[in-house]
Amino acid sequence: MVKIIKNAEVYSPEYLGRKDILIGGEKILAVEDNIDINLKSADQIDAQGKIVTSGLIDQHIHLTGAGGKHAFSSMTPEISISELIQCGTTTVMGMLGTDGVTRSLQGLYAKVKGLEQEGISAYMLTGYFGIPTTTMLGSVLEDIVFIDKVIGCKTAISDARASFPTENELLKVLREVHVGGLTSGKGGILHVHLGALESRMDILLNLVKKHHFPIRHISPTHVGRTKPLFEQAIEFAKLGGMIDISTGGTKYDLPFKQVLYALEKGVSINNITLSSDGNAGMAKTDENGNIVYLYKAPVDLNLKQVISLIQEAGMAISDAFKLITTNPARNLSLAHKGKVMTGFDADLCFFDKQFNLTDVISRGNIMMKDCEIVKANKY
């Protein structure tokens, strides 16, 4: 199906001005000042007064739910495609967390494929918190090379739930990630959960500065958990690494303020991403540390923090949207994602002037129209 979007204020994320966008199948075929094609079968969409960006990318989300940190009853449920579309997310990277026993990589793979069938783009990481890690084919290398949706590996450090890997153990996993990415053409990353222990990011900085491992294959997340950890993350970013700030879950300050602080310290906006940690198990506690209730981390906070950067901090729209479009696309080596550009996937978000999300197109299909989800399972 051919679609022509007329009169859109396009941010790719750089501002392109008022443009028409031609979509054929799942791809953007052209972005021009005026596209006038006489096709009776073409679906024409008037985006007059709308801001149009690339579809949003969430590179850290628990698609099949998180394991129970407070017994079996605290396990969170699978995410639905409706939850993702409602906040403009058209590309996700799913992973396991602490729990590699009741949650499986096979179940995650099935969920990823299911979301693809429903109309968005989905990828996954092999592994979980522990080393030696769990895999599907026997090794991280084989999972990345032979399983279509696996683009890297997950592990954890500086957390009491982690396996406290040594530098050599991490280097061995990184070697498999690196070689697997080279062999499969996927890029390959080791996505590293960071806890609040005082060891912080020491081991990752050593891998880069002492062992000279290519920094682009190391992807630290939850870097804003504590202020001292964030200071190390700033150092990591200045070395050329990409740092990921969680908009949900544990954080020492509002994520958009963390972004501003990093920029003040000399970090490039091109070296920062936001991710939701959506569906992670969370607990509300009282002043004595007793659990009041359990809940799952929201999936919509990435967009809300970007809007805060624009509306409260005065950041340029083109810079703010990099955090959830081009930057995660580059981090995950998704060369066809994150821009409104000819040849890229037809993933688009439409906003009114107040940045209320009104319409979503994913892989060329209309998923939300006039603030109503039009293509999603009802269960």
C-alpha cells in the first residue's frame, strides 16, 4: 500500500521543514517539498499542523515481564502492543533480568516474533544477569550469529543479584559479542545492567582504558542510579561510549535533569540514550522500608522526559528526539531506523504543537489514528 503524507513539519531528528513523505510498503520512498503522484490506490494523509518524527526506539524493556523480586506473586505480566503504540514506541529491544529460570530466552524470542507479527519491530538480547550466562544454542556467539532477532547479550555488574564477573570473564563475553556481530553483520553489544554497589563502573572503564576493548560494543544502562555512578558514566561517554539513562526504575534525579547535567559536563548529546526499563518489577515502600504495594515500571516515560527537555528546559526538538531515535538506532546498529529519510523504515510519530501524540505509523502500517489505536490485538 502506498501512502502520501502531506504538509508535515518533519524532524529527522534534524529539522527538515514542511515536507511530504511517500511510503511504499514498509519503507520511506521519498521526503520532498511536494509529492504529487496520481495513484488511485494511494492513501493520502494530511498532516497540516502536525510535527512528524521517526518512530521511537526503546532499547531496554522487559517484554515478557520481569522476574519476581518479592516472590512469585511479584512477577510482572507480558507487555501488550497497545501499551507501546500509545507512547509512540515502534521499535523495542527485549531482555531478561534477574530471573533466567522462570523467564526463558525461548519465551522472549516468541514474544519478539509475536510483536513483529503485530506490526512493530522487535529485537532481543541473549543472556541475563549471570555469568556463565544462559543461551539458546550453547554460546553467546552462536545465538548472535544464527538467531535472527538476537543482536547482543545482557549481563549485570555492581549489583548484589549479579554474579560479580571478573575482567577476564567479561572480556570473554565481549569477544563473543564482538565476533558474533562481525560475523552476522549486526554490530553486537554487551548491554550491562548497573547496580548501586560502590564498584560502580570501574570494571567497564578498565576494559576500555587498560585492555583497550572497542568501547562501542559496551552498552551500560541504569547509569543514573546514583550520583557517583553517573559521574563515572560521564567519563565513559567522554571516552566515546554511549550511556543509557533509565526513565523508569531507580534514579537519583529526574532523567531529563541527568541529561542536562551530562551536557553541562561536556558530554555530547550524541552519546546519550533514554530507555524505559518498562515492565520491571517495582515496589512502593513506607518510611520503614516496608512494601506498601507492587507495580510495574511504566513504558511511556521516554517520551515524557523528551517533552520535558523541550518544554521545561528549552532544548531544541532536533536534539531532544535524538535520545529516543537516532542514538539508540546507532547503539544497536539498526542502520534502517531512527530517521525520516529515504530508504529507512516507515516508522513515524505525529504530534500536535503541544506534543500530544495523535498518530503512529509502524513499518508503513497505521497503528494509531486521531489518538485511537486502530491496529492491535484486543486481548
